[in-house]
Amino acid sequence: MKGMKKLDNHFLDSLRFALYIPTHPFDGFWDLTHEGRGSVMAANIITLAMILVEIMRLTLTNFQFLIINLEKFNIITVFLRIILPLGLWTVANWSLTTLMDGKGKLKDIYMATSYALVPYIIVNFLMIVLSQFITAQEGSVYHVLIAFSTIWSVLLVLAGMMMIHDYSASKAILSSLLTIVGVGIMVFLFLMFFSLISDAIAYFISLYKEIVFRVS
């Protein structure tokens, strides 16, 4: 029981710690991994919050600021649009930084990236509410704050890469740019692989139909 209670307390502390990182990024990301103040479970909750806020943003934001076709809205698409980039970024960054003397582990990269999403999550949630009360003429406030939250999270990702890999700012930026290239290569290889698989399946189906036709 004491072990479970201690585990629960660590989880809650690591979740609360997510609110500390946006205003204290360098100390926060260092403590996140080196002092064990973060947790994969808390990172999972933050990622889930990101998905929920994105669903809410697309469905509840005032139509003056965001128009989507709800008939074509798909929750699975939203889920994949967040999970896949996050997963690809984590794997690509880990694969690359192991060759660049990076000290971060796979779970460290995932935690740092997830924790860096907190400003985007909070600001976008507030903008969903704010969009119901401001007019189209005041829309510049909405768009500026959305852009601000995005930039804030991107800067936090860079700070996180600096701290967990023990990189300088320039090396963190370089490794992040190379990671984006790596993600692009991975996506290209996946698409090419699935294209080859679909072509092979189509070939065998047509071959089967041809054999059946000849036999009959």
C-alpha cells in the first residue's frame, strides 16, 4: 500500500511539474530527467490532453475563427495527426542523437516533447472559450495568441533537447532540424513500403482472377 501511495504521489507531482516547466524551462527539463521529476504516465496524460483540446478546438471554436466540415470530421484522424508526429519525432531524434553524443534516452525525449506541449494546450483551451465572446474584428488577438502558444512550445522543445542531451543551443537547433529531415525520410520510406505492398497485393489479386478465369 505504501508503495502504491508513493507511486501515486510521484505521478501527481510529475503532472504538477508540467506547469513549472513553461516558465523555468532549463531548470525544469534538467530536473525532469536528471532528477526524475517527470514520468512517462504524466507525459501520456499531457499527450491525451493535447488530443482532447485539438478535438475541442476543431468542434467548439466559434465559426468566425475556424470553419470545418463536421460531416467529414474524424476523431481517429485527429488522434493520428498528433500521435504519429510525436512518435516519429521521438524515434528520429533518439536515432540521430545517439550518433551525436546525445545523452537523452528514448523515454526522456518523449517526456520532454510532451511536457513542452503544455503552453499550446492551455492557451488553445482558453482560446476555445474566448472565441465565444470576441468578434471577428477582434480576431487578431485570437490568432496572435495561438501563434504565441505554438512558438512557446517550439522553444520549449529546443530547451528540452538542450537539457536532456546536454547540447549547446546551436547543436540543439541543428539536431532538431536534422530530426525533422529524418521524420520526412521515415514518412517517405513508410509510404513507399505501403505502396509496394499495395501494388503486390493488387498484382496477386489480378493473377488469382486470371487463373480462375482460365480454369473456368
